[in-house]
Amino acid sequence: MSTSGQGKVRTDPDGPSTSATIEEKHRRESNQVTSPGTYSAGSMIGIAVNYIVGTGCLSLAKTTGNVGLILTLVIMLLSSTTILILLVYFSDVLSRAFALVRAGWGPRASQERVREAEGVNVPTASTSATPSSSVTLELFKVDADGRTRNNEAYPIPDYHISNDIVLCLSELMRIFFGSPGFYIYQITNIIFFFGTIWSYGNVVASSLTSVIPMYLLPAYKAAGSKADWSSCASPNGYADYCVHSYWIWICITLVISCLLVFFDLSKQKILQTIFTACRFLVIILVIIITFVMYFIAPFDPDHSTLNKPYANTQVGLLPQGGSIAWMYVAGQFSSLTFCQMCHHSMPEVIKPLRQTDHKKLNSSIYITYAIIFSISLLVLLLCGYYFGPCSPSLLTLNFTEWNGRAWGADAVKSPNVAATIFGYIIRLLPPIYIITAIPINAITMAGNIIILFPLSLQKNIYLTVFSKLVSIIPAMIVAGFARDLGIIIEFSGLTGFIIVSCSAIMLIRAKKVCKQVFGTTNGAKTPYSTWMSLNPIIYTTLAICGFGFVFVTAYLIYLTAIGGSIPSTQCSS
């Protein structure tokens, strides 16, 4: 018997399971460079950026005014680095999960799904998840020096990530932690999608309220000469007629979403491409116009530097307004987590990556987050330092009164047609593209709800209808009462800490199991392992997420106790 790293491999009568078969399969997949079902690393970067960059980033600017420039940079670096590391872990976790399932470890349902999808007939193994369940498949046990020990055989780990099937995050949690892990993740994910739909409803209603006046509302007529529809650009200080208009738009959005949820709009590729372009167009326009306005006019003349560039003097190096203002740090940390995560979708993003580009997988994630970091930094610093802490939570609402050369009352006195059109475009595009994103997210949320029920009920038409409607209606009703987008994003980010932590928790478990199943040498690393996969780094990222979760929870409890947002002395004058 050979004592090298490539020991004897038995051919099983039930089907091929040799290393040669594995290598042949790898060569086949590597040759599928132009397969219509796969894409390049560059395409994956674009798709990942599209998944991550959303309307939530338009709520970041105000957090800079509350937190200050120095802490904004510190929190940005800390949160972005942590989220990046936790995303890189997914390639390692997926690789180990596929190898373990192929070797006969884990839930039988997952084993059968992978074998059926890949067309590989592997001998049926026990579902006891013990290292001895597939010892006939492969190598001799070797220690760290590569020597055999007691002639104990271990299976060959096949670490490649398949293009044939996706192991989604909920299934990965079931593989490594059984049903408890699966249900904990599913419930967390449902709460996360609830927050997402809640924020979408708020953006649609608040944007349309500011853009389309309803002068026939009884409350508006009753206000008489004091009525000013431009005040509806700030949801926190709504007049009665603004509140009534907001609720009307919430109801309209609810009805439209409840109709569209029964159509899978995610399959409308042309439509989704157009709306994706609209989303990026809004962000680019806001960033460019803000940069130009630095050298034209201040947003708030009463709190602005005297000379160009016109920055907001209320934005300090550290939080302003007393010690309680430091609680805003929690809000920004949570908002950044929510706005930079796509961890719940990462397995689906990785699946179509063609095999020849898998060596670029981790570097593609680095590039993705370099782009995300740049966009977030521009919104945080460029827009936050200009607009300050007293602007609306939704950045686009700042363009309610703008003429290209001034803001507020000065802009109203001398309107400009071109600037007015741009202002309308900037405020109208978010509700237009979000109105289709609501049913798409609701369908995903409904799927997470349905899977919690017994298998015999999961195809029940009444359960399907109920799940889709309950994914929309409660979130929309809550959006009618809670109109501060910043608070909504911060709440959603709370569940984000749990979701992004899943990859680190699974990696700890996966590394331990791989060493048991494949031996200390073959189970130690995968082709996707990096220095970030070291245990001290894993536990550090988990500690940061744990601190963030506790900090944000305390912050939200405090907000609930005082019945609203933290009182700010900066916006009183």
C-alpha cells in the first residue's frame, strides 16, 4: 500500500467514485467556459455589487452628521472589513460543505440532492455524520508530516464548488447544525426581509408624498395660508396633510404589491435591468450634484463654512450634542451592516461562476467590496459632510427645493426648469424601481415562511397565498406608523449582524468536521482558505458582530423608551 499523499482508491461496484472520476469531472466543468449557465469573475463582481447597492445607502449620509468624521471613518473601516471577511468565508464554507456531502456526511436529503444534480453515484453512507461513514472511498490517514498512521483510510476531499446545484444558506445551516440551526436562520431571515419591505414601503410613500401634492385633502385646505407642501419632504416633521398623503401612498403601494407578488418579476430580465440602471443612476446623480454644489452654494447657510467648499459646520470630528449622541454610533454601525451585506444571497451568486474562474473567487469578492466601500464612503463623507445631521433620512428628499444654484427658500424664489426636472427625476426614480422590488423580496420571504411548515403543506395553495400576503401587509402597515428610514434601516441591521455571522459560525464547525472526516492534513485547508480562516480571526469577527448586536439592541431599546429619535441640540436652531 502506498504511503504517499495519493494512496490506493477502490472502485465501488455501485458506481465510479475514484479520484480519476473526480478529476475527469473537474476537466469537464473547466471546459465549460462558454456554458450559457455560467459567467465570468467579472460578471460575478457586477452581480454582487448589484445585490448589495440598494436604496439603503441613501440613508447613510445623515449618520455622518450625527457621528462625526473620525468615527465615521473608523466605523466604516471596521464594519466593511468585518463584513468582507465574513463574506470571504462563504467560499471556504461552501467548499467544505460540498466535500462533506459528497463523502457521505450530513443530512441524507442534502447528499441525495447533490448526487442527483452532479450525476455521481456515490455509495450510500450512514447519516450518523461520523468520520467512519465513508472510509472506503480514499486515502490513508496522514499526519501533518504526510506520514501514514495506523493505516486508517480517509476519503478524498472533493472541494470544488459545484455549478450544478446551490447549497443556500439555510441548507448550509441545516448541514452543520441540524434543524435548530435551520430554523434559527429562517426566522432571522424572515425578520430581515420584513425590515427590507418595511423600508421599501417607507421610501415609496415618502418620495411620492414629497413629489405629488394632494391639494384637495381636507387637512391641506384647513391649514389655509400655513399650508406648505415642501414640508412633506421631512417625514419626521409631517403636518397632518402630509401624514394623510403618506398613508394614501402606503395603501396604494400595498395594493399594487399584493397584486404583483403573484407574478415572479425576477424573471423579467429586461425590466430588472432597467430598474437596476435607475438605481445606480440616482446614486451617481446625487453624488455628482453634491460634489458640484460644494463649490456653488451651501445646503444650510446658517450652518456652513464661509468659503468654498461649503461644508456643514454641524458635522464635527466627533459626535455633537452631548454624551447621549454617542448612541448614534450604534445606528451607523447597524446601517452600514444592512447596506453592505448580501451574505444571505452569496451561495446563489457563487454557483454560476465557471470553474476556470474559481481561482479568482476570493479576489473577486475583494474587488466587489472595494467598489462597495468607495460608494459608501462617497455617500457618507461627501454627502454627509455637505447636508449635515438635520436633513431628511432619505437623501433624495433634499432635492425637494433645489434650483441648481441654491436650496430651500432661495431656490423657491428663483426656480430653474432643468434643475426642477432633475430634482423630480432623483425623487421619482426610487419609488419607481422599488415598487417592483417589494414583490420580489416578498416572494423570497414567503418561501422562507412556507419552508417552516411540514412538507405535506408546503404546496398548499392557501398557504402559498397566505404567505405571500403576510409578507407584504404587516410590513406596509408598520411603515405607515414608523416613517423614519434611518430607524428602519437600523432595526433591519440588527438581524443583519446574525446573518453575516453565520459564515463564521459554520466555518468553525466545518473545519472541525473536515479534520475528522478527511484527516488533519486533507481536512485542514481548501483551495479557498486564506489567512482570514485562522481561528483567531474568525473569533475576532464574531466578537465584533456580537458587540454590534448588543450595542444596537441597547440603542433601539433606548429609542423605544423615549418614544422616538434621540433628541438633537444641533437641529433646534
